[in-house]
Amino acid sequence: MNNKQTNLLSFDQHHVWHPYTSMSEPLPSYLVESAQGVVINLASGEKLVDGMASWWSVLHGYNHPRLNTALIEQSRKVSHVMFGGLTHEPAINLCKTLIEITPTPLQKVFLSDSGSVAVEIAIKMAFQYWISKGKTNKNKLLTVRNGYHGDTFATMAVSDPATGMHHMFEQVLHEHYFAPAPQTKINQPWQAQDTIALEKLFSENHQNIAAFIIEPIVQGTGGMRMYHPQYLKTCRALCTKYDVLFIADEIATGLGRTGKLFACEWADISPDIMCLGKTLTGGYITLAATLCTTDIAEVISNGEAGCFMHGPTFMGNPLACAVANASLSLLLEGHWQNQVAAIESYLSENLIPLSQHQRVNDTRVLGSIGVVETRQNVNMANIQKRFVELGVWIRPFGKLIYIMPPYVTTDEQLACLIQAINTVLNEDDCFIDE
Ligand SMILES: Cc1ncc(COP(=O)(O)O)c(C=O)c1O
């Protein structure tokens, strides 16, 4: 590395806060020079096959000519303009596509800047809906353990109490209802007792519950758990029975990741509110959307406020919408189905057998998601360094070494990722003794 790069990293280490990272003892960060396709190029010269799709978001690969062109062309017209009182073609076209591809009852779209904000908006919609109906006692949410919905306060309050450290934020977080996490795995016979506790929470508390929120089919950050579609079907039925709004957080699962365009399709259900983010711009720029039914939009609009009480500065950013349109049109050309199916079949054949390793507790695959759950926690600093030395970008946490690569990843690149995982499994200093 040259002097400039060393200085950049030194400044970064002392002043730049990274996600879930200590400022007093920061783990090293690696300086990225560029990225192309599925490869991240480090300033130090290493080329890394990306197993993370930059946290689920990159679909078509980095530096994609069609996405680049959309961005450049839009920047020549208008990069940003306020959305209050003004509108534009990129946002209109995006909302049109989202309404077309999501379940039919979802007809209204609220654009925002990030996944956490999209969930905040969904929660606010649910509360404002019931307030507008005069049911002010519906002021709680119901969810399941092991969920993750973001890092802001409303989203943290419905994320897993243990991993979200609810005890630390006890004084400032709203208290909601938590059912046990779904237990029946997607590939197991359905166990009807799985929803008993959930049904009890619904039946005893529905008068206070505004909405039920869940990540459909895959609980991501809260454990990479893939659960049975019947669980989701039962959730939908309980919401309808007890007059509770159903919020599907498809921020990680939406747009093909699980092998269906939306994970709700596994259970053939339609939510009342759906959140999208991450993949929306193919991983280019931050953008999110919250979709809801006409009924929700009308009740809110006819309520006391006469409007939905939300309006971020960068709502409907034209650059983000233009890239999202280009990414969605690439996606809807249809190759994703074969691409995700090919990744799933490669991972099933080559990653699932890692379950034979003595260090491994479980392996699982769904769509383009592959998970190796280990018996010991990983040693983050050591395992990250080893992955970089082995030419891959994989960022595990806790006992989870997982990949969800861009859809354009080839078999050779998948082989690199799996080979690297296999290698670190044999290295004691990549794990912490308990
Ligand atoms: C299911 C789910 N919801 C919400 C979020 C929050 O999105 P963001 O990080 O864009 O705020 C995430 C992020 O990982 C997520 O996986």
C-alpha cells in the first residue's frame, strides 16, 4: 500500500465509525478501490469474490453498464428535487412497476431513504390507521423473536430483544408483544404447535395490537433462519381474524433472493403493508419503499390529520429512482429465476455437505442464500483477515458464516467462496473457544 492509502486507513481507524464497530478498538477496514461484476478490488491489490452482495443489495453485479448509464443520464437532467408539490417520471415509473409486481391489494407507494425508515413508515402507517379510526388503544405491535427490522428506535423495538439489546435500551424502547420464533424449518413437515403461542398472543391482546410484523420465510440478521410457509399463512389468517394489520418486511428477501420474486409468494399471501429496500436499486444507492392497500391510505387520508404524517427530504430521489427502474427492468427480463436457481443448486450440492464438518452445527440453503452455522463463535478479526487472504469477501457474525452473492455469480466464483469457508473451518484461530 502506498503512503496515501496508509494515511486514509489511519484516518478511518481513528475518526470514521463503521457499523457495529468499536471506536476504541476498531477491527481493521479494507480500503476498496473499485468493484466490477462480482469482484471487489482492494487498494492493496487483492481481488475479492463478493459473497455478501453488500448486505443483500447487489443483484446484477457492481459497475453494471445499464445501471451506470441510468445514473449518468438522470444526473444530466435532475439529481434531486423536493417531492413536496413536485413529482417526476423516474419516481412515477418506479411506483407503477412496484404496484404491478407486488400483490394486487398493494396500490399506494411511499418512497423513502433506507430500510429502517421504510419500516418506521410502515409502523407509523399502522398506528395512524387505527388512530384515524378512533381505535387509539391499538398502540402495540406483535412480532416474533429472532427478527430484525433495522437500527432506529421503532424498528429496534420489534427486533429480537436479545440481539437488539433491549435490556440496555429498556428505558427508551416501546414495549411490544413477542411470540417465539418459528420453529418448523422450510423443508420439514409442518408442526401445527408452532403457532399456538402466537395465536394466544393474538387472541388475548388483539384489541391493543395495531400490526403484526415479520420477515417472510427468512429471518435474516436475527439468525438466518428459514421457516415453514404454513407459519406465514397462519400469521395472515390470524391478522385477518383479529383485525390486525400485516406488515411484511421484504427488505432482505424481496426481488428474488429466496427464489420467488417476493418471499410472501411461498405462502401465497398478501400483506396489508410491504417494505422494500436493499435490492431496490440493485445495490447502487439507498432507496426504500413502503406499499400499502387503498383502504389504509384512505382511512389515514380521511382521518384527523388529513394526510400521512411523514415526508423525508430525499423522498423519491430521482437518481435513486432512475437506477431502481434500470435495475428492475434488468431483473424483470427474467434471468434472475435461472440465476438464483443455479446458485441454489450449486450451494445445495457443495455447501450443504459442509454440515459433515465437526465444527459445523447446521447448513442451509434457500434461493441464493447459503448458511453455515458453526458450533463456536467466529473470531471476527482473524476470520475476516483469512477470508481476504483467500480472495473472498465474506463477513460472518456470531456462529453464522453466510453468503448471499449477486445473482450473476458463476459456479467458479461460488466454488471460491465455498472453498474459503471450508478452509477457515479447519483453522482454530478463526474461532473462539467457549
Ligand atoms: C429485514 C430487514 N429489515 C430492515 C433492515 C434495515 O435496513 P437498512 O439497513 O437499510 O436501514 C434490514 C437490514 O439489514 C433488514 O434485513
